[in-house]
Amino acid sequence: MSSAVAIARSFWTKTHRRLDAAQGAIAGRSPVRAHVFVMGLLFIAAAVVGYVLLPGDAERIAMLERDGKTIEARQILEQKFNAGDRGQRTLFQLEGLYEQSGNIPKAGQTLELLAQQRPRDANVQRQLGQFYKLTHAEPAYIRTLWAQIDLRYSEAACRELIGLLRRSGQYADEQAALVKCRQKGYRRPDDMVRLASLLAVDGDIKEASYLLRAVDDLRRLKSDRERLQLFELLIENDQPGEAQRRAARWVKATKDDGFALTLISELASANRPDLAIELARETSAPGDSVFLSIGELMADRDQTVAAQSILRGWLDKAPPDMEASVAARFIAAAVSAGDPDLALAGAQKAGLARVPIEAAAGLVRSFETSNRRADADSLRASLRKIRGPEAAVVAEATGPGRRPVPAAKPSGLEPWRNALWKRLKDENKVSAANQPGAKPARSAKDLQALKRARKYRRLPNAKTRQQQQQGQQAIPFNYFNKL
């Protein structure tokens, strides 16, 4: 401890002596020289600070813009640009001044140059895209949007690009944009439905149904058209069970009988009447139009007993003021199930005055085909009394041996139709004659001879041929049989 104190005291003594010697030397010099030296140092320092504080080009341009002297500011920037300055600040300021002065071409060239220098700058690409949008340069704007999406995902850029491509009819590019944006995380429901439609057109049923199922799982399929599209894709992709389950959920949510009948018809057309009946059972109540489709499907499957039972139950619950189209469907289903009495009961409940005349005509025909001519005549008379002359004409047309539409006379046709009619008859004769086993066509002379022979001589008729088959003695033929 004592040694350290001694060392410190000796150091302090030496330092003090040196300071005293320096002060004595300064005091011995001239005071003028010291003053000049100090002032010179101060002047040099002031000059350096003043030079440093002088405003640069950026400050001068800012002051000129603030004072409204944009022309002088643009001239300074153009001098720097011509001198080779391609800095971001210079190009941005120059582009802004070009826009203010209305020099749009040079403003676009400056922005494009800036975008070339900074291709990975999202802000620059966004500003260039906004410039193209405001100047209505759609092709260049689309290219810029592609570059923005490649650089960084933006939902707004994807939505804008997809809308522009769809509006211009570039469906292949639209599909490519939808695929790329979806890979980057784009999930707008309307555009996903659009992508599914484009994929379905290309034949990619599996991917299209996957997209629509994903949207439907979020309850975002709103329109019946989109739901029907998913329904058809599922059926085409051999997934009718899932289609039936989703259809039941849709119908229960919408309470739309027309849409339900469309889905049931699609399942029946796909040869899945079992699923169609199950869907109708889940989404209907006795007496409504959807429940009626169960009886129709069973009648189409030749399950007549079950169809008649379903139709009777439906008729008991059906309201008297049912729609005419529903009454026509019930009559057709009952006739198809082989129960014209049930069809007549349905027509009477709905009112013969409201039943479509075609359905009433079909009911009359069903009675006639069942050999119930009295019931057919009674119904025809009732229709004539209730529906008037028009209904009577339609009803009379359903009688035995009558044609619904009168045959047109060839003489009343136009000349070109007469020529076509004659040509068709000739072609039919030729085709019939060329068939294997066909008899040669008889001439007019042979036909006249045959007619005279039938008048004066007895030729073998159906009864004679039957006697020949049974081994009985038949009336002998004459030579006219060769004709």
C-alpha cells in the first residue's frame, strides 16, 4: 500500500513540473502569435461547418417544390438523370413531377425503369400497376398483376386479375390464375366455384367435385345452380350416396319443392330410384308434391301394389285446391300403376274443371283400354258438359278407332312436300323389296287381276290357313295365288 502511494506521488510531482515548464515557455513567446493561431483554427472550423451545412440537391428540389417552382426542380432532376443518376429517390421524384405536369408517357417510362431496377420491390410493382390501371393500359396492367402475384401473394391482386381475365374472355388464363392463386392461399368461394366449372368443362370431374364439396362444407353454396352442379358431379363421379345426403340437407334448408323434384329426377335418371325414393321420403310430407314422386317412381319400377298404396295415402292427405300440374302428375301415376279408379278419384278431388285436358284424355283412354267403355263414355260426357266444346273434341279423339290428329291430305301440302312424300314412298318400296324374304312388288295389272279373282273366286283367307294347319281339307288355290 505504501509503495503504491509513493509511486502516485512521484508521478504527480513530475507532471506538475512539466506543466509549469510549458506555461513558462508560452509566457515567454509573443502574445500576437498565439492569437493568430487561435483565430485561424476557428476560421477553418467555421468554413468546414458552413460547407457541410450547405443544402444539397434533394433539399434544393424540396424547397423548389415547396415554393411551386416545379419546372426548376424537374430541370435539376433531369440533369441528374442525364448524368447517369438512376437512384430510387431521383426516379420517384422525377416520376411525380412528370405526373404533375401531365407528361404521362415519360412518367410511365420512369416507373418502368424503376421497376426493372427493383424487380423484387413489391411497392414499386404495386405503384406501376396502379399507374397502368389509371391510364387504362389493360394488357400491361395484367402483366403487372401476374408479377405481383409471383412476387408476393395478394388477395386483392388475385381478385383483380381473375376479374379482368374473365371479363376479357381469356378463360384458359383465368383458369391458370385461379390455380396459381389457390396454391398461394386464395379461397374466395365464388371464384372456387368458377374454377370447379372450368375444371368440369376440361373433364377433371374429381377435382371439380372436390372443390365444390369444400365450398359446400362451409355452407357457401348459395344458388340452386351451384348445388345442382355439385349434385351432378357427384353422380358422375360414382358417389350417388353422398349426393343424396347433401341433397337432403339442401332441400330441408330451402323448403323448395321444385328444387327437390329436380334432384329426385336426376337420381332416377341415373338409375338410382332407391336413392330417389329415400330422398323423397326424407324431404317430404304426406300430401305434398315431393311425396307424390315416391308413387311415380314406384309406378315406373312396376311396383304397382306399393305405388297404389302410396298414391292412396297421398290422395287422402292432399288438399282439394291442389295445383293443376300436381293433379296431372297424380292422374298419370295412377294410370301407370294400373288403377284408373284412383286416377278418377284424384281428378274429382281436384275438380274436372281444373284438371288439364291432356290428363283427362289420358284417363279416358285408360278406361277404354281396360274395356270399361261405359265409364269412358260417362267421363267423356262429364268433360263435355264441364269443359265445353273444346274438351269434347279432345275427349272424342280418345274413342276407339279415332286418331288424335286428323290425317293431312297430300293434295293440301305444298309442292315441295308432295315431291318429298313421293320420294319417301318410292324409297320405302325399294328398301322393302331389298329385304331378305320379301315378295316381289306386284304391278298395277297384277293387282287388278287379284282384285277380280277375290271378287269371283274364293282365295284362302285366315280361316282357310287355320284349317290347313289343323289338317283339315282346305279350299284349293287357283293360279291367281301366284300373284
